[in-house]
Amino acid sequence: MGMLPLGRLLSLLFLFPVTAVGGLAERFIDPVDGNFDTSDWLASRQGFLPVPIVITEPAVGYGGGIALTFFHGRFGGTANNRRRVPPSVSVVAAGGTGNGTWFVGGGHLGIWKQDRIRYLGGAGYGNINMDYYGTGGQLAGHPVSFSSKAFGLLQQLDFRLGDSDFFSGIGYRLVDTRNRFHLSSLLPIPGVPDPDFDLRSASLSLSLGYDDRDNLFTPSRGLDAGIELSRYDTVLGGDSDFNKYRLYGKYYRPLGRDWVVGVRGDVEGVSGDDIPFYEYPFVQMRGIKVLRYQGERIALGELELRWSFRPRWVLVGFGGVARTWFSGKSGQNGLIDSRGLGFRYLIARKLGLQAGVDIAKGPEDTAFYIVVGSSWLR
């Protein structure tokens, strides 16, 4: 909802290495404080730009790739009354990780009618290698590795309601997979192959959201909240019929001059029969693997505190708890928690954008993340 897809895409720009030599040095020095700054360079970006991708997700391992982006207008956007209108962006990307996971895809973010209509469309194909821990944590002690060749398609339209900060949206999503679970790694049976099966899910969704954050990249004030209801159906191209819902909220507030507190809440659930394993909600927090904790319902809360101890340097502390439910009962995982520390540098003062690194500790793993903008992209 809102500008999250744009924020995720544009954040990659700051991983692009810049060598400030000769006359270029002046473009990356802020005349206000004499520090390194990319505001003027970014504000003037228009047209084609290659961007490297860095992957640190613990579920698939370390890796990287390349994205080729095209800005249909200036990165800094254009003024429009009380808000700035960001440019439309097109992208194609490819990447992979050390465990054999790889992907290719492309998409377009369209900002139409002076930001009264937003379009997000994309498609991609990849091979994913991960561990499956079971819905409700049944396989927590003995996860099963699996491989999934997957094609995904997304179409989303959001409409601003009047001149307000509310958006209503409609979307279509299709995921078509070919899966193999490597059960022989747990219980090898000579002559019996690993299960190999196809799964397809397709949904139509309706959403309503509100977003009045003061900054798209690194917010310090405001609320981003919404609700999304999705119907998965064979009529839409899937293999089964079920429902899915999500409620989310992120709130930011300054505490004095140098402190900012952020609070995040997320609730997600499914109901129905024959739900594909990858469609069950899962806990998404720093320090926790993707698909590690799944259930018919999940709920989580996070708190983040930022301290600007120097004009451009920020120390970040964060922590969160979550719980899963399956078949009406609390998941076997109990209360799930993660916490960590990080730092940020104000890399683009005029855009209010910070970039840095987080180190997070979950119940099983410790992971690091390169962060550009907000850590709460979902």
C-alpha cells in the first residue's frame, strides 16, 4: 500500500558505488556542513541507471545481482501543492545466492494523474532453495529442505480518495510453482523419489490504506496503516479456494530533538482448505528466516528507537515479539522474539534519507542487513 514498492526500489540506488574524484567531488559534498551527501546527485537523476543488489536474507544465504532501472522523470520528483510527486520507474533485475537460489524479473511503478493513481505491475521467475519448518512448527527440530521453481505475476491499482492521504486499491496476484521436497535427507528409502508436485494460487484483493508520513524514505513522524482482503479462487486461475486478510500499521513520532520512536503492528491470517504451504502467513522480522514461523494466523509487534548522537550519525535499537496460531491454538513455537542494534548515516540530507547496517538476533539466527531508508518495508 502507499509508496512502499517505490521505497524498496529506490533504496537500491544507494548501494551504487560512487567515486568522487576531481570535479565530481563537489557534487557529493553538502555545502551546509561539508559532509558527504548524495542529495543533489539523486535529485538530478533521470533516465537509465544500473544498480547492484546485495542479498543478506538468512533463509537463502548471501548473494547479489543487478537491477537496470529507468526513471521517467527526476528522482527527486516534482512539487505539487503540499506533496512531491515521485517519478514513474521501470526495472529489470536478476540475482542469485550461494545456496543456488536465483531469480529474474521486471516491473513498472506508474505514478499517474499527479499522484492520484498509482500502478504497480511485475512478473518474475526463479528457483528457490529453502527449509520448510511446517505450519505451526511441527518440523522445527527437523526442517525439510525444498526447491521451488516459481513464476509470479502482480497487478495493483491504487486510487487516492479526494485530496486526502487515504488510498483504496484493487489487485491481482498469481503464483505458479513446481516444488520438490527433499524428504530423503530425513528418511532415505531406496527407490522412492522425493515428492514432486505443482501448486498454483491466484487472488483478487481489495485494500484501504492511510499514509501521512513526513518522509518516504526514513520517516520521523506520521502513520502508515491499512487493511487488505484477498480472495483466492479457482475461477481466478488457482488450484484452491480460500481467503486471506492483513491489517498493518507503522507509527513514527519524534521524542525531543534527537530521538525518534517507531512502532509497528501486523496481523495476518488465512481460512479455507487446501492452502498452499507458501501462502500461510509467516513472521517477518529482522533476525528471523523467511517461512521459519508460519501459522493460520500471525501477530507481531516491533519497537524501534533512533538516537541522532551526531548531526549525521544515528544509533538504532530495535526489538519485537510475535506469535503464530494453527487450528485455533497457539503455535508450538510459543512467543517469538528478536532484537538488535544498528547505525545510520544521513546520506541525503535534502531527502531525509538514512542508510546503514543492522545486526539482529532471533531465536536461532544472528543476521546482518544493509538498510537504506526504513527497515519496515512491508
